[in-house]
Amino acid sequence: MRAKATPIPQPTSFNMDNDQLTNYLIRYESEGLCEAETIELFQYLVDTGLAWRLQGFYGRQAMALIEMGAVTRPKEPDAPKAISNAGKKKPKLKRGRPSTKQVGAMVEMGQRRRPGNGIIIDRLEDIPIDELERGSKTITAMSKKGYVGWGIIGSTTPAYHSNFVLVHWFNPPSEYTDEQTRQRIHWYPDKWVKVISPAKKK
């Protein structure tokens, strides 16, 4: 008698309260989640439509998981057509090695007369250009953690920056003059800083 084939588990919907969601998002961005928790988080984000309203990499990751069959497609029209029909178009995933400018990396300002040295204590990725205006929610949230100045607010050039790091300076760099920066905790476009010692792998 032939044994019955084990059915492949299908993605299911998950419910979580605000505290659990916040905990998952913080852990996902800082240390990562296990496979089951990642699927649970992204299925919830897709079901509620949050995946398409958070930072860009959440939407891309949700699309990738939908393509893999780990997460079901959104049932409600919260997502754009291109995302609702994710099976018709491959998601754009980041290529190449991840940036070394991560939380815990030691950095300096290589282009300054005195480069200084400090440590990255926070990182934001894929910030939309319309969130780089003074008074926006993103700028307000960034300002609560550190100084936000030129190069971020109103950065609307064609090569505008979308990834930012928050640096705590032990030895502040000079400004474009010989003076040291007055801010010990400062946001910068990640392209502006140079890694002198990468973050330790966990």
C-alpha cells in the first residue's frame, strides 16, 4: 500500500497586535528574524496593506516572498496593480554585496581635512524623495535621534541620496573649514562616510 503524500503547507493569514508588530519590525531591521517569523511578519504586512506603505524594501521583500509562494497575494486592492499581479513581473531585488555601512561599523569622513572617527548607530534605507522635506514625518523622526542638516533636507538633485546613517562621533571630523563639527550625533547620506572597521558579524 502506497503511503499518502505529505501535503505542502500553504501560507496562512496571521494576526498580531501593535506591540508584536513593533517588536517584529525592530528585530527584522536590527538583528533579523527566523524564517517562520519573517513569513508571519510579511503575510501580516501584505494582508493589511502595510507592506506597500512602509519603506521601499518592505514592498520588494513582500514581492519576493509572494513569488516564492511563502506569502499569499493581497486579497484587498491596497497594493498597486504591479504588486497585486506580482506573478507577472519579477521583483527588483538588490544586487551585489550588502553595504558595509551598517549599524556598529566604525567610520570617518574621508573627504574632510580632519576625518574624525565614530560609529554608526542607526541606518535608514530607500527613503522617498518627498520625505526629505523639512517638516516631513521622516525628517521629524530622524531629528529626534540626531542632527539632520544639509545633504538630507531638500536633497532633490537627480543623484539624490536615499540611504542615510546616524553617526555618533568619538572624535568629530572637521567641517569644510578647519572647525570641528559641533554635533556629536549626526545624520549623513551613507555615501559621505567611509568604513574604517566593519560591524562585527552576529
